[in-house]
Amino acid sequence: MSVLNKYLPQFAVAPLTALIEQNQVHLKIVDERRTRHGDYRKNPDGSHGITINANLNAYRFTITLVHEIAHLVAFKKYGSAIKPHGVEWKHTFQQLMLPFLRPDIFPMDLLPVLARHFKNPKASSDTDAMMSVALKSYDPESDKSYIFELVQGSIFLGPNGRKFQKAEKLRKRYKCVEIHTGKVYLFQPNAQVTPLM
């Protein structure tokens, strides 16, 4: 519990500690991984492991931890044949998250965004552009920008360190051309990149 004080809003610590203990989760806080904020796995010995990135702000950490616990609870309740982010997981995630959607845990400006998101939660909070941007406002300052903030023609470094030029917007995503190869890639509007010019 004392470790979680460093990563969670104050009033989320006790209920999340109870969820972790109740589900006998081995929680490991790890260095940043670019491809995910957290993950759940059932270990070969039958124990349950969850890893969460240490660099997440307290609100994203809370959501990510509940997201991963929802996988465990959904698999226990409905069996391992369910889709990882299917209907059963969504319902479980909504039910587990509901007690945390309070102003003593989340700031008032985040609560309406979270309420909208949890009507139909996505597999990743990053695929919900509105929620991703709202949560990002609580991160420390950085030199990164969102793709949607850049003007067309801007050159930027992607998360993988390669150079791209922003092209036009399609329905939801932006076409971007890798400078070195000329290949076209699609970027989510809330992808964080490093502008170069």
C-alpha cells in the first residue's frame, strides 16, 4: 500500500489495494514500454501478474491498473475463451471503474471525459483521442506534440525515431510519409511525436 501512494491519487490507494489483495495479484511496476501502459498475464503456476509502467501520471495509472484487473476478473467469471477486450471485459471494466469515478479521485475536468469513455470503453485509453489528450494534460512538460496539432507538411520524429512528414487527414487518422523510404503510414490523431520543423 505504501508503494502505491507514490503512483495513485490518495483516495484510490485503499480500494485498489483491496482489489489487488482480493484477486491475489502480483503487481510489478516497470520502466516505460512504448507499446503498452500495462498488461495482465496468468502465470504457468496459476498466479496472476500485472505490470504497469512507472512513468504514468496518477490518473492514467489508476485507469490502467483497473483495466488490467478487469482482465483477470473477466477471465475468472466468464472463462478464458472470451475475447480480451470483448463484451465481458467491457462490462467488468465498467463495473470495477465505477466506484473510482469521483471528484476526490479524479479532477472535475476529467470526470465528464471519463464518463463518456466508460459508456463503451476501448481496448486502450490511447485509442480514445479525447480521453488521451485530457489525461496527457496531467503529464509533466515534454517536447512532444500530438499529430493533430501539427500543420500539414510538418516534419517530425515518430516514437520509433524515424522521420516523417505529415500529409492529409483521412477519416480518423493522418497519412504520414516516412522521409527515408517514402512509405505511407497512418497515425492516430493523438499520437505523440517530436516536431522537427
